[in-house]
Amino acid sequence: MAGQQAIVAVLAGGRGGRIGGAKPSVALGSRPLLGYPLEAAADAGLEAVVVAKRSTRLPRVDVEVVYEPEEPRHPLCGILTGLRFAAARSPAPAVVTIACDMPFITGSLLAWLAGQDGPVMAQLEGRAQPLLARCPVDGLALLERALDEGRSLRSSLDLLAPRIAAERELSCFGDPMRLCFNVNDRADLRTAREWLACG
């Protein structure tokens, strides 16, 4: 139903091998990486959950942690776990997904995504950003089938026929390059620290 709010699922189940492991706990400024998207969700006034594997080392958080299976290791597992959580205990019609390593996301962008109708996926410089998306709960069966078929995350979300939110829309909420920035390795972490220092 239009106007209902979505739940924010912060995806934290990856290995983080390129940054030395335990990515959610990596320090950026005065807090762990995971703290930034959670703060943005709070700023948006949205309920948030952290989706992780039981083997993931997480910093202390004040929101519910929902566990995805240890196998397979596929980013779609976190989205599916978030959708199942929303379907089981909330009237929210969708989940807004965000990776735990996106420290420059804003509450205003999350609130806007939550208020959209149907599936939405961000795009930057012509490239899909499937970890910044709005996935309706009624797409759960399609995405479960996509995981069984071994599809990529992008291919899986394409099955939902999402509306694309490109730079023109994203720029209403900040610099799209920063909004979609992922801290994947130590070089990205240095960049994020420089951006934070510049304000």
C-alpha cells in the first residue's frame, strides 16, 4: 500500500576478505562502519535490522540482528532474510537494503526509498547498485527462485523489474558518488577517512 514505511535491512554477512575480515567492525572515524547506515536509518525514522551470519563478528548494536544461513555465501541471502523478517513480523510492505560498508548514505535517501511504490534500484554512472534498493515483500518467491537458480544479485533483482533511480534523483539527497560509495578495501577506507575529515 502506498505511503507505508519499509524496514531497513543493513546487510553485514559478507566475508570482508579484501579489508581483512569483520568489515562491520572496521573503524571509520569514531565508530565502526556498521554504525553509519544504522544512524542514517534512525535519522529517517525507520526500523532497522542488521542481517548477518552467526559467524560474523559484529560491533555492539542497539537494533535486532537477524541471522542468514552460513551457506550459500551470496548477497541475495541477506536480502531474502530481511524480506522474511518483514513478512513475518511487520506490516511493512518492503525492505530497503543497504550494505554495511556504505558510510555516506543519508537518512533522507532511505526515507525517500521507503516511501516509494514497488521495487526500486539505485544506479550510478550507468551501473546498477543492487545493494541500495527497495524490495517489496511480495517479490520474495521470485528472489528465492533466483537464488536456487544461481543468479547473480543484479540478475535476481532485475526479475522484480525495478524502477531505476539514477544520479538525477539521487543528487537530491547528496553527491551520488558518496551516497553509493562502498568501503571494499584499505584504499577505499583511506578515501572514506579523507572524505570524513573534509566534512
